[in-house]
Amino acid sequence: MSQGDNAQALKNGALIAFPTETVYGLGGDASNEKAVARIYEVKGRPQDHPLILHIASIDDIGYWTEEISEYAMALARSFWPGPMTLIFKRSENAKDFVTGGQNTVGLRVPDHTLALGLLQECKKIGVNAIAAPSANRFGHVSPTTAAAVREEISTYLSVQDLILDGGPAQVGLESTIIDCTGDSPKILRPGAITQEMIEEATGMQVSKDINPDIRVSGSLEKHYAPNAQILLDVQASAGQGFIAPSEVATPQGAIRLASPSNTDEYARTLYSALRDGDSQGLTTIAVIQPSGDGLAIAIRDRLMRASKGR
Ligand code: TXA
Ligand code: MG
């Protein structure tokens, strides 16, 4: 099917799982209440957790938002298309059914030709955003390949729904989420757009206040979890899975699942390594975490949550 056909299917209420540079998303027309309800059903996700709206370009911010601060525009100009979600005060076009009843809306322009092509075709026929959470069941590891999407959700999809294959995700971890509703930007979920990059682009310090009104399911303690139990920063015993930077040798009898030689590669391969452990039926995976700042912070954030189990 052409991207035009895919866009038409979305407009008719189908769900389309699609690749982005971060992870695969499970998309539906953000203005179609029934389609959005099906996203929640397929994911098994509670209704009060908001979805990210994927838009074709910076020009589409205004349709969904009430107020856009200068620093938010600076972020959008610097990092879109890219692995960054911005939270704004919503306009009346962003309905409760997609924002989880919050008065804010999360927007992102993904950096993937298939996703952008689909978004552009959608826009031509009046679909102004694709609402899409990561295409996994609630609480599980996000999918970074089309095969992982099929494994997670294909049994919950209907005949009209589609899964697009755009190869393995290039970043491998979910987008940085930045709250842009306050006087200065605040990181709600760390990702490939780092604190230093945000401060450089805005000329502002990132705020450390906690906003108790904002709910982010990705910041729940238990999340991003495989079936196997994750042990952090210990050596694996024989028969256990092992993920560690390439310079760390594999302990005798352990099953090496990944040996990334830098932080980018660590992020890109982590989720598929966790899935690999599950498909081999491993009950325990020991992980030596990456050190340092930048993307390593996001990797440790996800691993900490994964280690809390399901
Ligand atoms: O990289 C990504 O962000 C991927 C790809 C598909 O774009 N999407 C993704 O979506 O990770 P999801 O739904 O799995 O995680 C999005 C997070 C959730 O924790 C949700 O609570 C938060 O974004 N979020 C969405 N809208 C929000 C809002 N208005 N206020 C606060 N948090 C919001
Ligand atoms: Mg998710």
C-alpha cells in the first residue's frame, strides 16, 4: 500500500504501527475517539495516561496548543524532527480522550522517512496528528523492530490495522520529554536530547522542580520491563543473561546478549537484547550499566525501572 493509502486507512479508523528513530509507535488519528480508544485497548494501557501526538512539522504546533513559549520554539527549531517530545498547554482540538484528561498535550516530529511520509499524507486529508504510544503492551519493553511489534501486539490488532517495517530504530530509547508549560524547560523523561543540549539551545537552566499535576506513565517505577529479572551492576552467574560494555568480559557460562562499544550503540541495542533474553527463556539478566552523562543517563533511567520488574 502507498503512504496515501495508509493515511486513508488511518482516517477511516485503522491503527498503524510505524517506525520512528526512537522506538516503534502504535498510531491512530488523534481526533478520532474510537481509534484512540482502540490504541488503549491494544496496549492494555490505563485511560488516564496521555498519548504523544506526532505531527508533520513545527507548523502544526499551533493547531494543538494554546501557548508556545520562546524557549519551546527554540527547542522545536533545534531538535525537530528528532527524539524530543514537548509538553504544552493544549488547545480545544486536543480532547480529553487523547490527553488523559490533562490540560496539556505532548507533541513530537519524529525523524524517520516512513513516519514523516505518513504524517505528510495524513495532513493532506485532514488528519492533523497521529497519536502514538510505543507499540508494546503496557509496562513492557518498547519495540525497536517491526518483528518486536508483531510479537507484542499482533494478536490484539484487527484486519484493517497495519504494521509498517522501517528497519531497526536508530536511537533505540524513547524520546526525551520536556515540560514547556513553566517558565523554564523541565525534563520529565531523559532521552537522546540531553540536558546540555537543551540548555545550549535555550540559553536557560533546566528546571528541577517537580510538577505534581503531570502524569507520565514512563516515569512509573515499574516500566520498560522484560519477563526476566534484571540485576544491575553485578556479574552474571552461569546460565544467566549478560549485557555489558564491550570491554567487560563475559563471566564463565553466562549468555552474552549485547556488548556495545559506545553509549549510542548501548541505547540502540538494549531493548532487542532484553527481548532476546526473554525469547531464550532466561529468568535472570545481569546488566553492567554505562557510565557518564548524556544518553547514559537515559539508559540508566530505563534500566532502573526495568529492574523493578513487571
Ligand atoms: O519516543 C517516543 O516518545 C515514542 C515514539 C513512538 O514516539 N513514544 C512513546 O510513547 O514513548 P509512550 O506513550 O510509550 O510514552 C509517552 C510518555 C508517557 O509516559 C506519557 O505519560 C507521556 O509521554 N505524555 C504524553 N503526553 C503527556 C502530557 N500531556 N503530559 C505529560 N506526559 C505526557
Ligand atoms: Mg511506552
